[in-house]
Amino acid sequence: MKWRRGETLGVGASGMVSLALVDDQAAFDHDLPCVMAVKSAPLHESRSICRERRYLDRFEGCPHVVRCFGSDTTTEEGENWYNLFLEYASGGSLFDRIRRSGRGGLPESEARQYTKSILLALNHVHKQGYVHCDIKPHNIVLVESESEVIKTP
């Protein structure tokens, strides 16, 4: 897949997250979205992202867990990078949504919808034999187009 790195969406302990934009639509696999998020780290520091890929592969098929579209390596400015392609959550994080809602917090119906989606994701993860040890609004991302809450493992 030919792609280019777009705007940086965030930087964390395990790497940076940017938009991944497809360059060549004709050669593009139409089962994949044309805009994704790409989580990247220098190859020698990519152990955590590689592990995340393995987990996401195990959780595939749950609509409440962010989808993984594969990975690749690139060389940028003389450094080798590992890149993990993920579903783009255009709604940002649940933390961002709560902050935007103001002092009153989220409307009850919205909070109920998010809670249900989070619990469905956790149920799926637990059935696979895993426990998520870092549930917090910063780690829950929203996919606006589907009005779904997607939890990142």
C-alpha cells in the first residue's frame, strides 16, 4: 500500500499517531478505508506497538474494538520506523468529548450509549482471556460516522 503521513494526532509513550493517507487510489485495496490512523515508533523502540498488533488481531471482529489494517516499516530521515495502521477515530477520545460537553457532563443517553459499547468491548476482550488494565476516557476513542465507541486495547 502506498501511503503518506498526514497530520500528527498525538504523541504517547509508545509512539506517535498520525493520519495515514493513501497516495495511489488505483492500487488501493478497496476493503480498507482511504484514511486511517497510523501509530509509529522507531523500529528499535516498537516492541509495544508490535504487541498491540498481536492483541488487535485476536480481538478482530468486535465492532467495539478499534480495527487493525496491518503494518509496515518505512525509512524516514534515515531512521527505520514500524507503522501500525488503525481505524481512524474522527470523534477523538471520550475525554475530549466529556471536556467539550461542559460542566454538566454528558447527557445521560449518550453516557448510556458509551457505557454499553465499552462493556461490549470489554466482554469481547475478556472472552479472549485478556484483561485491560488501563480503562480511562483518554483510551476510549469515538468513531463519529458509526456513532460507536471504540475501545483501544
